[in-house]
Amino acid sequence: MTAKLPETQYDSEASHNVDLVVPKTHNVVVANYAFTPKILTIKSGDTVKWINKDFVNGIRHTVTRAVDGKSCKTRKAGTNNFDIDPLQGTLSKTFTKAEIIYYYCIPHCARFGHKGSIIVKSK
């Protein structure tokens, strides 16, 4: 008696979906006492690049981590702060964990409401 093995069928047209996660860079324009976009949603591992368009006019802006989205107060030292001064016209920061980041411009927050936020979602 001869045993017959089951036939294996291969679908040559089958598609294989592979999710490739490639970190992205998102631009935030700093101009006219505003961050654009004001609220940015990104994924963990993505980079945010702030571009100071007022740099050519000699206007200094900062990107300073805030306590919350309402005030112009800096978070306490040692609490994952960032305080980056784009004197060269651009700056970049990569965010690696899911969280909401509030930030503001020190010289222009109180007078012009120069604030922004980043919503970092997990991959």
C-alpha cells in the first residue's frame, strides 16, 4: 500500500503584508509669534524639527518644555526637560515615548500666547 502525501498549494499571487515602521521628521514653523502647527501628533521615534522663519529678521525664539498647556511656566529641572534655543534657525528633537509635550517661547508666551504641543503616540 502506498501512502499519498497531501498536496501543498502555493498561491503565487498571495500578498504578504509587512508593516515597516520608518521614523518621520515633522516640521514646525516658528514665525509671527506662533508655532505652526500649534498641535502636532506624531509617533514614538519620530523627530520634530522647528524652523525659525523669523531668524532672518533677528527675532529670537525658544522652544521650552512647559508645565502644562495653559501656563508659561517651565517644568522643574530633572523632569525630562528640553530647553532649546534656535539661534541657528533650526533645531531637532526625537521623542521616544508616548506622552503629551507642552512647550512655549519664553520671550513671547505671556504677551502673544506663543505655545504649542506635541502628542506622541506609541508605534
